[in-house]
Amino acid sequence: MDIIAQIDKWAEQVPDRLCYVHRDHQLTFGELKKRSDAIACWIQDQLGDDRTPLIIHGHMNPIMPVLFLACAKSGHAYIPVDQSVPAERIGLIAASSKAKLVFSDCPDLLPSLDAKVIKTNQLDACIQNVDDRLLDRSHAVRGEDIFYIIYTSGSTGKPKGVQIPCRALSSFTSWMLADFDIHEGLTFMNQAPFSFDLSVMDLYPSLTSGGTLWAIDKEMIARPKDLFTSLAQSGINIWTSTPSFAEMCLMEPTFSNDMLPDLSTFLFCGETLPPTVAARLQMRFPQAKIINTYGPTETTVAVTSVHITQEMMNSGNSFPVGRCKPDGRILIIGDDGVPMPDGEKGEIVICGASVGKGYLGEPEKTAAAFSMINGMPAYHTRDIGMLKNGMLYYYGRMDHQIKLHGFRMELDEIEHVLASCHYVKQGIVVPVKSGDRYDHLIAVVVPGENPFDSSFQLSSALRKELSRVLPDYMVPRKFIYQSSLAMTANGKIDRKAPLKEAAQ
């Protein structure tokens, strides 16, 4: 699929159809094409043959997708940077990418940069002389050219720029349209910031299928009344989010089929989908499909999917994350680098068209994680998984495995048991260090209704229940109770927040 041509096609066929809605701001397909073409011409005039990436800084403003396409049409990869990203990190991203142009709708949040900063509200003045000029489409990114770069956390504290080429984005989007029952004119929810690759799961399937993206911003999420008012007005058909965001929404009693009668599909990625969350969603939205997916940023959002059935929910087991997309392959590799047999755990290695092109300016890190296997690009995920009859099961990060007092354990295993306990709506397990070694575990719990008069009694009941399944050394020493779990700007559970609060 030619992503740019497919999106532009809708501007010719249905120019007045809305492609993006954020609060009172609306963008049509015709406006998307006209503005992105004009800005692409201006970028070409500014940079000539220079092909360095460009930074797009902002939040959910409709100018964001316009600028993404303008970059691609002018031959540049774009780097989405949310306005919640700290200034110091933006400085590291700018230095790493060597970007010469930064577009921002909130430049006051930027550090001092060597790049030229363009305020998005001044773009009209920039493009007034190129508004009607025919765009030279030979400059557009294609094939192995990089379409976008998303910066993720690095183990050294320095962010890594994951490079996704057109080939990979096309593979992902084509798979979504073909296998997820996506047809023309659907409305997609966009909750994830554009600097989080989960946003790609709704952005490009929506734009290439002639759909409408309904954007939810972080201020709405902070004010539930605004959030649910917006959702009730949205008419969304496709819900895309982390499980944590859906779990937060389930705390609102009116979040149901009555609020979103046209919702047909939940798409989850970015975190493990707890069976309890799926079951509650199915009760509230009996007509909707729940689809679990899996994939790291390095392999273009997701590479596996599975429709969660009632039978899976009734089993009480953790859900699989699905079967691999047709143009990819999943391998499970043992410590010796040899593929593991069916039903055995090992490292998940993803091969195929969705695999990216490594980390920008980081040849050693790229060589450590990316390779070629049987002529296909491959990414070594550091995730633990198992294949059983072609179905992939995910067992957490290799670096989520810790050693506590000599015992090796998986935090994900403890969390799975905690989530199944009575009186627990939601919970995470956090390891606490003393010096350079792990000393004990903390459970952070959102409690449900319970008969206890004190948190001490509730903790005793939970310890007793956990002890029926887990050895004593895996039972958390301390229980902390909260009305909700803190989340990062990306909509994932913030696992560092309990440690920060404990240190204060």
C-alpha cells in the first residue's frame, strides 16, 4: 500500500468528510491534503536535498497529522514529541536526530535548540506563497525510506530513536485493514499521544480507510466528566487503547453500550490484557469484539492478534496474544540461540516486513537487537514467550525477572495471581531495592468492595489468598491501597510512581 496516495485518494473522492476531530476543531480530508501539500512544498524550499528528520511537537491539535503527512511528502521522516515530554529529553532527541526544523504549537515548552523552530500558528504566513503550487511528488518517502521515528526509553537513560520505514508501516496498515474488519467511514478513538506508537494503530488505519479520528486529550482524561461527555458524542466504532485506560473507564458506571452504541471493536496493545478487564468489558459491551494484540515499537505497533472469546474468559487462564500476521514469523529462541520446540518458553524474535531499521545513530545497539534470519529482517525483543500450535503466549520481559534473596521470580506471574484475588479491582507489584539488591515487594492495589473495617484486615486476607498459590518469598511484604493507579502520558501504568511516593 502507498500510504500517502491512499490518504490523498479520499481528498479527491470525499473532500468534505471529516478525518480528524478534537474538541471544537475539525479537519476534512480536503483540508488535510491541501495543507500538507503546501507545507511539504515549503519544507522542500527550506531544506532542499537535506533529508534529516523533522520534529513535530504538540499534543492533539489537528495540525499534527497535517505535519506528519507534510514531512513524508517532502521526503523527511517525522519525530512526534508530545508536549508532556520534559525539555531535557526533547534536547536529547533533537541532538540525536540532528533535526534542522522543529514545528511546535507550544514552543515555550522547548529547550534552547540549534534547530529552527516554527510555531504552528504561523504556518499560514509561511505557506502563503506556495499554497497553489503543484507538489513535486518525487521527493516523497517510499520503500525503505524512514516514515517516522519514535523515541523510546534506553537502558542508559538516553532515549533511542526507533526508525520505521514505509515498507513496515505499509505492511502493518494493510494487515489492519484486511484482518480487523475495517471498512470505509468508521470512527476511531485516538487516546494515545502521537509520541507513543499505539497511536499509529488508529491514525493510519483510519486515514487510509476514509475514517474519522476522534481525539481524546490528556486534559479530558484528567477530568472524567469531560472525557465521558466527549465519548458520548463521538459515535466511535473502533476503540484503541492500553488495557489500563479501558480499566480506568470501567470505573464509570455509565461507560457501557448505552454511551457508545456503535462501538464494535476494542483493540488492545502496549500492556497485558487482564482477563478481569475483558470480562467486565464484555458485560458492558456485549456486541463488541475484544482483540488482544502484541508487538514492540521496533516492529511497527503490533504483529499478532487474537479475538478474545467467552471460552477464553471462562478458562481463568492468561490470554494468548495471538497469531502472527501473514507476512511475518515468530521464533522462540533459547539461551543457546537455537529455536525452542512447541510449548517451550524462550525469547520472542519477530521476523518479517514489519521489522524496523534499527536505532537512529546507534549502530552498536542496532546490531545487538536487529539481525537477518533466513533473509528476513528480525528483531530480538527480550520478551519471554511460548508458541503453542501457532498461538503466541507472552510471559513478560526478560528484565522483569528479578532475584530476591536468592530466589528468581517473574513479577508478571505475581501480578496475575494478585489480579485474580477477591476484593482486587486492579493491582501491580513493585520491587524495592536496598542498595544494589532487591529487598522486598510492594503490592499497590485498587480495592473493590470488601467486608473489612481496616486496610490491615484486607492485607491479611490478600496475603492468605496469595499464599494459596505463591510461595512465601513471592508474597508482597507491604500493601498500599489507592483509588486508582497512576498512569504515564502514554496511558500505561506508571510503575515508578509508588517508589517516588515512598521516597517523599
